[in-house]
Amino acid sequence: MAKTKPSSKDKKKSKTRSREKSLLHSTGGLSSNPHATPSAPTPAPAESTATLLAAATALLHTNNEPDQALTLATQALQQSPTSLCALELLAEIHVELGDVATAYTLYTRAATLDPNGAHESAGGSGPEKFLWLAQLCPEGGAAAVRWYTTGVEALQRLVALRDGGVVGGAAQKELVERGLERKLVSALCGLAEIYMSDLCMDADAEARCEAYVTQALLAVPDSAEALQTLASVRISQQRVQDAVAALERAVGAWKELEAESPEMPSYAARISQARLLIETEQYETAVEVLERLQAEDDQLPDLWYLGGWTLFLLGERERPRREGWAELWEAAREWLKTCQQLYNALEWEDEGIREHAEELLGKILEVIPEKEGEDEEEADGDEEEEEWESDSADEEMS
């Protein structure tokens, strides 16, 4: 198993990263302003709208400073109230800051100015705004379907435009670099997920799910996101073996990708993948997925909860079969304790996670009590680590 508590260097990470992962589940962290230059310097107050937007983009995407980006993007929108770039970048900043309602309002204004997501529209992101609206709309259900459908149609037009050779030069290069198929897959999978949840009682829900997943796999046959959505559909149909086969292909697909690849499924998508692996009792693979996620970001309570739950279930399964099963529960205990620590530190709001983690810990401690002094040793270790960091800081200052 990998380390069972967050490293001290990561303890200062903000809560916005975890929030972003949840909100960007379908779009994989799409930028709403693909035309801005991310390396522009912070401008003087009298700078142009374009320069303000470039600087705000750099602050958001390069420096991870959404509060400062908000000031410049707001100023840009005040200068150009109908600028699609300003509206969409400002909306993205509000997503990062957790202000979903304001983000939705801004994206709606952008969609009103550019109702078809036309590529030629004044620097706007085109279809991406509709994918955001589908995820952020408070009504969900049919309203989200309408936004996703608009996004799918706009993406399909751009794919046809690119493949038809109608444009050339820089415009053609931009279309190639935008990852249109990946975004199309995300939108189609989003539609399938709605018909597995909000609209699952519709008479044609199952047929729609099949159609959307089929379209996604035709667009990108080895898409981990499409394969994962296929697994969800098969689970809902109680076709567990087919779901397992789809999950195996999905895990294999993203394992072959580099960590920074734009094709890599989002963190949130892989968290969902771990849940599906648990649901289909693929515990060893779930642990592997979660350990890889832990190496990327170990500050999410969901991660540690799922790891602890998986190890608990794995130990429960192995208990009658072999000796050494208790080590699995001991590891589960550490993951669940870390979940509790992060839950309290970040003031997490998911009561279900907290209650289930406490329940699992109670079952483990009934069978494998902690050794006397174990908590004290862990606390001493934390104090020594903090002291070591303090000494290192003093040496650097000297």
C-alpha cells in the first residue's frame, strides 16, 4: 500500500482544487477561454480588454490565483459587456471559487450571445459553454439534456468543419488542437448519465443510454470515459460481467496515458471509476486506482474513505480464506482515520461519508483494537516532523 496520510508539504493546498475536480467531472477541466495567452504580465488599469483577459487567464491557470484573476476579468467585462471571452473566463473563475450560481448566470449570458456555439463567434469558446451549463444548471434533468444536446450539435458541426477541409491555416490548426472528440464523448456520456439518474423513469431511458454510449465509443473507441459510462449502463442492467469487462478496458486505457496528457480522465472521473470497481467487487483494481490518485492529490476525504472501504471489504472477503487478512483491516483503519482528519480540517459537508467511515472504524476496532500508545506515537511523529521542518526553515533563513 502507498502512504496512509497526506504529506506535510500538501497540507496547505486550498479546498478549491477538490471543488474543481467535482465540478469538472464531464468536461475534464475545460478552459472557457482557449484563445487567451496564459503568460501575459499583469496589466496596468488602462490596458485593453484583450490584455486584461490574457493576464486574468495567466493568474487563473498558471498561478492558481482565482481571486486576483477575478478582479481583472471583472474589469475586462466592464470594458466590453458583450465580450464572450470575458463572460466565459469570468464564469470559469466563479466555478473555481465555488460560486456556481454566478457562473451559471454568466454562461447563460454567453449562450444568449452565441446560441449555436459558432466557431466564428468573437473569441468565444464555442460548444464548451453548453457543457458547463449542462453541469451547473440547477434544474438538472430535461434542462441539462437541452444544454448537452446543444453542445453535442455544435461539436459535431466543428468536427465536420475540420474534417471537410473547409477552413485552413491557423483556424484548421486550432480545430485540431481543441480535442473536439474528447469533448463530444464527455457530452454524450453526460447525457447517458442523466438518463441513468434524473430521467431514469422515462420510457426510453435505457434506449437513450445505449444510443449515447454507442455514439461516444464510435467517436473515440478506446475512451476511458466512454467505457466507464458503458460499465455504469451495464451495472444498471444487472449485466455485471459485461460491466467488469468494460471497466478493465477503461482502466487499461488511462494507464497507458501520461499523467499530463489532455486525454487523461479527470480526477473526479477516476474517483467514480473506483466506486464502480468497488460495486463490481474488483477490490484489488480499485485499490490500485486509488493509490495512483493518492500520488496525484492526497487532500480529498472521498479518496481516503473509498480506500478504507475497499480495504475493509477486501479484508472481509479474505478473512475466511487466508491468514494475514488482518493487515488489510489495519491498513483500512489508517485510511479511514486520515479521512476523518481531512474531513474535519476541510469542514467537509458529506455527512454520509463521515457516518460510514465511523461505522467501518467501529467494526475494525472491535476485532483489531489499536495498541496502547499507538495514537501517542503518531502524535509524537507529527511533532517531530513539524520540528524538523522548522529546523530546516531556520537553516534556510541562516
